[in-house]
Amino acid sequence: MKPSMNCARLLALCLACMTFIAVCDAGAAEYPARPVRWIVGYPAGGTTDILARLIGHALSERLGQQFIIENKPGAGNNIATEAVINSPPDGYTVLLVNPANAINATLYQKLSFNFMRDTLPVGGIMRVPNVMEVNPSIPVKTVAEFIAYVKANPGKINWASSGNGTSVHLSGELFKIMTGVELTHVPYRGSAPALTDMISGTVHVMFDNMPSSLPHIQAGKLRALAVTTAKRSDALPDIPTVGETVPGYEASAFFGMGVPKGTPAEIIDKLNKEINTALGDAAMKAKLAELGGMLIPGSPAEFGHVVSEETDKWAKVIKAGGVTLE
């Protein structure tokens, strides 16, 4: 009797497992069956928001459900990241991954999460240069002139960023470390409000992500001094790199999608495939090229490698410069 009871239990367990697998497969096949929340850690108008809306629109059209952009600014992108990590791992809440996720791992001493442990990469979107720009009232046109001007006016130059822990912030920190200039950091809750004060002259210099600043540069409201990548940008071909004046200087911003740990691989693969398909579309390529960036399609693992490399890079900058949030 006992063996038959064990066999019955084993059979029941096998049937339960098969049912669970079938349900999971069906869920992945039907995904998405309702709108998806795409959490962005900055206000509307900045690079993260622009990219999320472009790719989100493409995903909505391809997958038949709305990808709703939800802006959750604050705490250097950590509010948005924590909101996603604490969401059910079902593919219906995703994160716009950006440089702050790599930077904050070292910059913040106490976080309620570990980004690399608590999230899974879905796929990359693009990498963009930051652009070193000044208000036109600042009487400089080159990086060398800017360095001389700051040293001649100690304590008078305000430096804006889109928030603590952003690539905009750390690009400026790296510049300070490598040039020895003193700038007063003024963090904002996103690029959009920082740019408003840049244009008004309340703050003087910024190392902003190119997509959000490019229209203002083209309109003459801001003056570009240099781009932060190792090579010049096709979007601003006549603007030199910071490294042409400060040898060895290089910084850029990367963007992609992430999900909470535990999200089914089938859903991750489906999202990755659709993102890569969207990036391969000629119209999308043209739109993203206007933003001055370089597309970084690829597998989830390849995007995870980008995040890991950036985390290691900025950890060294933060430690070398003694960068804190105080």
C-alpha cells in the first residue's frame, strides 16, 4: 500500500509541475496582456524620458499594449529603481536603466537594494556623449578658456547637474579631478529644470546628456565647449572633445531596460527581441541619430556587461575624488 501511495504522490507532484510550466509558458506567450509601466527616475523632458517615450511607443505598437511612461524623480534615481525592484517580477513594471544605477552602487553608502543583485538586464538602447556647455554670458569658447576663467574667478562658478549620482554629475566630478578647478555643484531633479536655470544664467556650466541639450545649443541658448566622449560626435562635428584639452578624459551615458530579479526568462527574451527590432527600424535609427548617440543593441547578457563595466569605472572615480553626497 505504501509504495502505491508514494507513486500517487509522485504522480500528483509531476502533474502539478507540468501544470505550472504550462501556465508559465502560456503567460509568457500572452505577454503583455495589459499595459506595462516603464519607470523613469527623472522628470519629463530629459534624455531618459525622451528615450523611454520613443522606445515605449515602438513597443506599444509592436506588442499591442501600452508602455506607459511613469516619471518618479528623486534621490538620484533611487526612488524609481526601488519602486521597480519592489514590484512583482512579472514583466509589467520595467526600469529605464541609466548611468545612475552604475554610479549609485558606490556613491550611496546605504541603499535598501543592490542593483546588480536585485535586477536583471533586458537590453541596451543607446550610449550618448555628454556635452560640456555654458550659458552664453560666460566669456569663454573653449575648454582651456573655461579652465582659466574658473581659476581667475574662484568660488563664483556654479555647476549644474541633473541630480546626485547621474552621469551629468560624475562627468563634472571627473573634470574637477583632472583639471583642479573648483566649481559649486548645484544638483537638480532632472535635466529639464537644470537646463531652465542654465538658460536663464542662474547656473553657469553643465555636462548634460546631449539629447536634452542639443536643441538649446542649436538655438544659441547654450554654448557647447566640448563633448565628453573619446571621439567627436556626428551631431556636433565641429565641437572638440574634452580630451583634446584634458588628455585621458572620457565619459558617456548609457541607457537600456531592466526588470526585477525573478522575472521569467521568456518575458525578458521577448522584450529584448522587440527592443532590438525597434532599434533596427530605419525611422527609429534616424530619430536616435538626431539625439547624437550610438545604438547598443544586443542580448540581455551583453547589456549586463555594460552595466558591470560602468559600475567598476565610476567606483574608481568616486573613490579617487572622495566624492560624497554632502
